[in-house]
Amino acid sequence: MVVYQVYPRSFADADGDGVGDLGGVAAHLDHLAWLGVDALWLSPINPSPMADGGYDVADYRGVDPAFGTVEDVERLAAAAAEHGIKLLLDVVPCHTSIEHPWFRERPELYVWSPVDGPPNNWRGTFGGPAWSEDPHGRGWYLHSFYPEQPDLDWRNPEVAREMGDVLAFWRSKGVAGFRLDALQQLLKDPELRDDPAATAPSIMNGHPEHEALEHRFSSDQPGVEAALRALRAGAGEDAFLVGEVGLPSGRHPRYLEHLDASFCFELFFAAWDAEALAAGIRAGLETGKASWVLSNHDFPRLAERIGRHHVAAAALLLLTLPGPVFLFQGDELALGNGPGRPAGAPEAPPYDRAGRDAFRHPRPWTAEAPHHGFTTGTPWLEVVTAPEGSAAEQRATPGSPARRVRDLIALRRTLDGPLEDLTVRDGVLSFRRGDHVIAVNTTDAPRPFPAAGAVVASTGDRSDGHLAAGVANVTSSV
Ligand code: NOJ
């Protein structure tokens, strides 16, 4: 299964207001069908003050007017299904927006300090204390992320019931599954004990203040299975559920009982080095339910993290792994970061205080200046272009990043069998899937790699039993 992540604000704008919307997604379904993806995941589209790019939800059953309406979601699900593409939504069960009516009207659904002030040393993921004083004068509330995102109390069965109903609601609109946000934060220590100082970095490369602590009590508590069971019950057995569990894969099993998959962050954050990549793959394989991803809306674009010259090999590696694979919008064009929040713009919504706008720029559809087919208006952030051109240009150019991703998705359909013989030799990572051998030269020099059959995909030259610098290929013995 290949899932394509759409960041709705930056995908395509149909109504000319400079902000991407559901009409824009519908208008470009042909691109997703051309790539051959199986599913499309929309980052949050619910009404939101956008303090955290929509991950601060003010109404779980609504659609933000900037993006469209509930009817637009229904239409999009139906249109996507005509292309054989499933629609997945992002659900944020850990916290709401501080503007959600529940926060004013049903405070018992949230986590409160038992004292008049922070009861412990917990820090927010983006820095600062994880406790803030309630603007309505009811004491201090917990927020694992921004202060605008109060944490729901998953020890209150009403929360599980409400959230299960939310999933059932979207299923009734034609949605096939969900990406579930920040599951490691659902349950906290009931005694609210202090987190100890960290002795090793966490897996998520967070804010230094957050990383200074080991999140022993502020996250990942036993009993979370009940929460996941409620989400599964609401979604239905046939829904696809993938969890964002920001923990080492070894701690995923308690989350996976009721999920189809969880993201493997070891591979996501692995340096472009054969040993590190192999370790990442091994960590994911151990859960038996890994889904693989190399970039998303939270971290610098792949080209910036591993080097542009490795992007083609990364696509080949990602798309030959067994199990669900996630591509972030623009990955297929080999897009890089943009400049982020415009100079002089206030550090306020819709811009991100944690500095992630640079990874979320609108994408180019056509060569046409000034906004490359993204909008007829003024884009909320300027459109970032790729060295190899817009989607239209890349689709028409053999050997372009987009054509390569498309070819790899097609090749993926012919790969079967588990991943076997994972090997690292002299900077070359290799493994076997049935009759196919995948080999990735992660180094900047040619490396010997004995031919194992006919080359069926390659990101560059291969000759005389060598893989050229940075080249990855797939060979077939049949
Ligand atoms: C993970 C999401 O990917 C990120 O964008 C968001 O800020 C946090 N969860 C909080 O919801």
C-alpha cells in the first residue's frame, strides 16, 4: 500500500484565496492516480484556529471553511474511490484546540493540575512548561504541545466514547481510515510524577527543553490499549488505522494490538548510511506492522536531510520495503525546503511558531509563473519549485523524479515476499524480496556489487559488477 500525504493548505487552491483546499485536491486526483498510489491522507481539515497547522481542532465533525465542507469530503472520497484511491483523514485524539467548545463547557474531559500551579516538571514538546493557567480561571491545565492545545483526559471514558463516535461519523461519509496523531501522549501517569532527566536522546529529535527530560511519566503509560480499542470500535474493523507513535519501535506493541500499522521513526531519522538504515529497517520489522516514511510536514525535506544526490536512492529504498509506505506531497518532485514564514510576517497563525513552515510550502503544478498553478490568488507562502521542474514538466520528462516514483510504484506491485537477507557490506545496503534483490550504495564512491540478475530499476549507472556512487537498483533473477 502506498499512501500519499496531502498537506491541504499547500496542495492546490481551487477558489483563488491563496490557501489550498478540498476542491484543489479533487482537481488533482489525476496526478495521484498517475503516480499509482493506493490512498491519500489529508493532514487535518477540521475547523481550527491554526495555532498548530490544524492539529488544534475546534470541531471534530466539521471542515474548516478555508478547506471546504463536509459534503466536499464526501465528494472527494467518492471521486478518489473512482480512481481506486482510499481517503484517510488525520485524527487528533490527544488534545483539542483551546477554542473547542468542550474546553469551556466540559472541563472534566481535560487533564487538570490538582494544585494551584504546575504539579510537576513536564515540558511541552515545543518547549516551555506543559502546564498553563486556564483563561477561564479554573486552575491549570495540561498541554503536551502548544498552550493552545489542552490535553484530553483519556482516563475519562466519555473521551473514548466521543472520539470513537467521531471516527464512526467520518466513516459514514466515505472515509476509509485514519492517521492517528501523537498516540504516545494519550495516557499520562495518574500520579503526575516528575519526569527524570534524560540520559539519552529521544527518538523524535524534539525541542532541547523537551529532550532534557526522559518522558517516563508524561507519556506512554500502560492501559493505552483501552483507548486504542475505543478508536478501533468507532472506526470499524475494516478501517485502515495507522498510528503516529513517537517512540522507539520496541515500545509500539501495546499500541499495535488495535492498529494496522505505526510509523517507523528509526528509519525516518537514520543518517544516509548503510548501517544506520539497516538498523532502522530492523527496528521496524520487529513490530511486524511497520509503515515506512522518510518525510512529513514536521521535519526538513528529505533533500535537505540526506542530500539531494541521495533522493533518488531513497525513493527506491522506500518503495521496495514491504508493508505500507508513506510519501509526503512534493517528495515525488524532489522538492526542497522553502524559506518559511515571510520576513516581517507576525509569528502567529497560520505560521508555525516551531519553525515548520519551511517544510510546508505550496508545490508547483505547472511551469507558469508566478504561482505555478497552485493558486490564481496570492499564496499563503510562496510556491517552492524543484530543480527538475513542476509536476507537469516532470510528468513529461523521462527519468524525472516524478517518473521514477511512478515507475517504482509500478515495480512495487511485482515485489512479493518478506524482506530477507538484510546485509550491509562496504557502505552498500541490500536485501531480497522473493526473486528481487534491492541494493543501495549509500557512499559517494563506486562500490562492488555482484550482479544478481537483470536490472529492473536503477537510479544511475551500474557496470562491471559495480554500483556507481549513491546509486540504488533492483535486480531480478527471473
Ligand atoms: C504530530 C503532528 O504531525 C504535528 O504536526 C503536530 O504538531 C503534533 N503531532 C501535535 O498534534
